[in-house]
Amino acid sequence: MKATSVKPVFVEAAFQQKEGARLRCGICPQACKLDEGGIGVCEGRQVIDGKLMAVNYAQVSSLHLDPMEKKPLYHFFPGSDILSVGPNGCNLSCAWCQNWQISQDTIPTRTVLPEELADMVDALDGIGAAYTYAEPLIWFEYVRDVGRILHERDLVNVFVTNGYINPEPLKEILKIADGFNIDLKSSDDQCYRNFCGGSLDDVQRTIRMVFDSGKHLEITHLIVTGLGDDLKKIEQVVNWIASLDSGIPLHLSRYFPNNRYNDPPTDPQFMKEAYELACSKLSWVYMGNLRSDYGQDSHCPACGTLLVSRSGYNTEVVGLDNIRCMKCGKSLNFIMDVE
């Protein structure tokens, strides 16, 4: 179904507060305070005629039907396709961002109103929508509105996010969310501040809130050369995840030079060492951006039975009876059906 291109629709931004002559945005920890005409760090909010407006509402930069494994989500409807949609803009500024053309620059957009996007999902006989590519939580008003419609139609909402959001907006998102992949960029707050323009504590708080909510959660950690390729730092990331639950799936992803960061790609041997360390403490560890004969398939942590076979984005569920291992009957951390 083709989206209708119409004049951009501005809606009043949620979670705004007046502070003197300025308006403060309350969506994320950047807490942008803006004068008339001012634009937020994410470039999705602007003060117009004394009101903070979401100027990115329904403005779509990217729209594709993707394998669920590309998000990456390996335990959420494995082998399914999902309509994936994203805006321009981001509230972080990662030096190595692979999607910098839309997160830190802009490309032309088209208007896709919430009902139109939901109708696209229906036309594809899809399971729902994934909000991804750039940072979807800066699209708060739009994903909230789309998400409500999809839930009314018994469809799912997936968020692939940097996790940089304040608690109150996140509580609203959790009402319509079904699954998350959250990017935990580092175990070091200085790395977040110096290379991403954010803070570790805020992202960890989001991960805790999502985990505590019972929503499906997977975590991605990009191992950046010169910043994260240290086994002590990998251990810090892994230990923190294990302190929540050793059953949270972790995707270790290989870095390649991009944007403003030009160190060489992550050493494959280090990737293997990081994988082995993570496997010693977590039940589910996967490898991304690396051709390997390990870290792709899912095996039962109780009996070792092959549950899901993966080759690239070709996925086959072979050993699961809904969410149980066919061999030993153990209940496992998979989502296979809309609840």
C-alpha cells in the first residue's frame, strides 16, 4: 500500500514544560530548553508560536519489510518479517553511527499518517511494526499513536532504541510496546559522554524499567575498536546484564569504521574471546556483523538441543514447541505468539 504524501503534520509535543521564557522538552535526558524557533538536539521538536511542536510527526525517512533477525531480535517471532519504519534524527551523536545519514543528518521524508502505517501492516498480513533505523523514541507522539492503533488490531510494536528516554515517557511507551532491542553502547560513562553525548546511568535505567515491565528484551553491544575491545570492559557489560537476568539475549556486534570514527574493524579473534566470556555467564549470546560458525543458532541451555537454526537471515524453528524445548520441555525466553 502506498503512503499518501501530504503537507507535514505538526502536533503539540508531549511532556513539555514552560521555564521562564523557554520551553523544556521532557522526552529525554537532554532536557532541551528552547526559545521561539529553537530546535531540539534530536531535530524533532521546535518552538512555534510559543508552543513546543513535534515537527517530525509522521515524517518517515525509512520504510522496509525486514526479517525480525535484522533488528536484531532472535527470540521474538523468529523467522518472521516485520514492517520497519524510522524518522530522521537522534538524541545521541555516536561517533561511529552506521545510520548517521538519517540520525545525524537528514534525508527527504514522506508523510505516513498512523492509520496509513497500520493499514500497510494489515495489507502485508504482518505481525506489527518495528520502530528503528534512527532513534524511534524521539518520535514519541507518532509511535504512541501508531502503537495504539496496532494494539487495537492485535498487532505488535517493537522498539530498536538507544534507550535514552526519561521515565515518564517510557511508562507511556511501555503501554503499547511488546518487544525491545536496546543498544548498550558501553560500560563506561565517559565513553557515553565523550563519544555519544549521553550518559550510561540513563540507559541502564531504561533497560531496568523495560526488564521490570515484563516486556520482551534483547540487548545489543557494539564492540568498538579502541574503546570496547578490552575483556575487562566486556566483563563489566556481561556482569551488569547478568545482574538483571542471565536469560536476557545479548548480541555482540562487530564494529566497522563509520561516520567520525575511523579505527579499524574489531579483531575477529577478540570477538570470539568476548563471545566465550559472555557465554560463561549468559544463556543466550549471539554474534553480529561477523561471518562465523558460532553465535548464530539458539540451543536449549538445559539440554543443548538445537532450537532455532540461522544462516544469514534464513531462519528455521526446529526444536521449539511454542516456547518449550521439544526434547526436555524447559520453558524458554521466546515470544512465538501475540498474547
